[in-house]
Amino acid sequence: MKSLFIFFLFVSQILQAQDQINDTHKKAVIASVEKHQQELISLSKQVWEFAETAMMERKSSKLLADYAESQGFRVTRGVAKIPTAFIAEYGSGSPIIGILGEYDALPGLSQKAKAVKETLLEGAPGHGCGHNLLGTGSMGAAVAIKELMAAGRLKGTIRYYGTPAEEDLAGKVWMAKAGVFNDLDICLDWHPNDENKAQMQSSQAVRDYSVIFKGKTAHAAGDPWNGRSALDAAELFTTGINMLREHVKPSVRMHYVYKKAGNVPNVVPEVAEVWIWIRDAKQSGVAVVSERMEEIARGAALMAGVECEVRLNSGLYDQLINAPGAKLIHDNMNLIGLVSYTEEELDFAEKIMKESGKEYKGIKAEIKPLEVTKEYPDGGSTDVGDVSYIVPVISLRAVTTPFEAIWHSWVVVACSGMSIGQKGMLFAAKVMGATMVDLFENEKLREEIKTEFLNRRGKEVWKPMVPGDIPPVR
Ligand SMILES: [Zn+2]
């Protein structure tokens, strides 16, 4: 009964908020998202079912690219030598506003759209980060803007970026390296979440290294004096890394796993490999720790009498926050108004939280006040960071799960395949569409956002942290 009352309260708040929208273009954005609602839900559901992991998103990218084409966009496929990356563009000339769309899933998380843990397909991937909603919601916003342009009501270019491999292999970094973001004025982005808010928190910069030791094999009992153990070096290396922890800034994170450590005890290991990630608030901080890490690797190799190679696999930048951009998003979130949930959805939310062993605290429909940006971001990195060093990126988080749902888990997979997730996606589409109306119409606002971008970027120089010219296509 109580939830029914909350439901009516939400409905009346939505109606109030939408009544207050005087801007005819923003009304047209809302109408467009609502007109395409069933299509968008169906797209997100299909991507959810495909559940393709990084660089394997063949069906998902084709589905979204085909849809964009059917809506009148000019579509370029296989962007930046990545078969599952694409760009869909409409309009011409300045300003050029971009919007990011991800669609990769996570391995091993297959789950039905149910409030109890039940695998859909044993061992298969699942959308545990809600990227099926992410890519589709951004498409909904892009289509709404395209329709305003087609009607001659907005001028400029809208460009949707189909960006594969966010979870792994740094899809956007390869796209950025190919220069596809260079001519944008501003880029929009969103992510599924358990709270509605304009993005005011950054992410961590990271570098991903393989440290490979090569020694000399021998019989571990018969003639160990002829052997040089690569594993000895790897152990000395990780001991050194753990000593280093005391002498780095609190914002630094270092984590490693042993990829290779020999095969059997009676053979002196010839090869050992440690896979290590180093994170800090900025790449300049990561660089300092990386140098120490390389010295430790050389020292360990010297002690064990083996060779070592330190190989950079990839790296990501922190995400630059844009305060005027966030305020604009925040205002448009309030303008669009609160999402309402049915009794059935609230029951689903309560059940799924209990099933996952968490306390049920409801679905947070409210829009959070603008946060103060923390000096050191919480743990985690994203390839949106690299885009944010090339052009101003403004971003929002929209509720697609109950509050405090465990991320990258079956709970998020389940919610991303049903109406709680889909409602968040449609809300995000409307907010981003309305925000883009402001961006296309208001040059002063664009200038303010660009000035903030230049100030925040400061002297930190972007260079792609992915080696070579061939993306790791699978
Ligand atoms: Zn994600």
C-alpha cells in the first residue's frame, strides 16, 4: 500500500515536471524517446541476449548500426580497424556533438531477468554493467536530436560513437588513437547506476604491464646449480612491489597476478610472468610508480641471474570532470523529473536484494544534488577518461538497479534485462537529448564548457597508452 502511494506521488511529480518544460525542442526530445520507446526496449533486450564480450560484439554493434541507418544516419562501420566499432552521423557543420554508446558484456555472468540467481546459459557472458542499456539509451538521445535536425529546428552535427570493449582492451583508446574524437565540440556519456546524478567524480588513471622473466631450466634436484629460476625473480619482484607500497601516495593502487610460474617442482622454471596494474589519480602519478616498478623488475632479475622484459599492454587516463557540463546535466535531470516504479518492480527490487544477501533500501528515484569532486577518485578506471582528455566529456549516472546493488554481478544482469533497467535507460535518453538541445542552441554554454575542459586538463598531455597500430581484435 505504501509503495502504491509512492507510485502515485512519483507519477504526479513527473506530470508536474513535464508540465514545466516550456522549451518546445525539449518537449520534442521527450516525445521522440516515448515514440521509439518500444523499439529502444527491444534493442536493449536483444543486446542483453547477445551478451557479447570485449571486441566480440558483432551482433550487438550490427544491430545498433543497422538501427541508426534505418533512422537516416550515415553509418561508418569498422572504425579504427575495429570491426565492432562504428560511427553514426546526421546533419552537417558546427557544432559537432558526440555521444558514446557501449555494448560489451562480462564473461561468466549469464543470468535470467529474474529476482533469483538462475543462469540463462551455463558459462556464458552477461550484461553485469548494463552496457546493453548504455548503448541503446545513447542511441535514443541521438535519434531524438536527429529528428529535430531533420525538421530544421536544430543546426549542426550529431555523432553517435559505437564504442566496443570498455570492460577490457580499451576500445575507446584505439578509437581515440585513430583521431575519431578530434573534431568534436563536446561529447556526452552516461552509465547505468544505483543513483541518479550528474557525474562529478573522476576515475583512476591506470597502466597495465606484463613483467616477463626468462631464466635457464635444469633438474631441480639433479643439477640445480646449472639452473636460473625465473620464478625466483618473479617472487623477488612481487616482494619488492609489496615493499614499495609503503612509499607511494595513498591514492596509488597496485595489483598483480602470476600468469606463469613454472610447470612442475622438479624443473627449474625457465619462464615466469607477472601481470600488474598500477593506478593513481593522474597518469603523471602512475608514471612515477611505473618507473620504480621497472627498477624493481630489473633488480629482481639481477638477483636471480635471469633476463627481464617489462611490456606495457595498455593504459587509461582519469576522467576529467566538467563542472558547468555537470550542472547542465543536473538541471536537465530535474527538468525531466523522477522515474516511477510499479508495485511489481518494487517487489522485484526487494526480492533481488534479499536474494543477493544485501539489505533492501529501495530504488533511489530522486536526483542527487551536485557533489563536490573528490581530490582522489574512488577505485576503478574507464576508457571514457581518454576521450575526456581530447574533448570535453559531460556525463550522467541513471538508476537501473535497486540502491547498493552489487555491480558486475548477476543482480545487475537481471535488472538490465527488465523494466527497472529499461526505465533508467529511457530517462537517460531524455536527459541527454534535452542536454544536447541546450548544447546545440547555446554557444556561450559550449564556450564555458570548453574553457573548463582546458583548465582541468592543464599541462597533462594525452598520449595513447596502447602499443602499436593493430587493435587487439578477436
Ligand atoms: Zn560499465
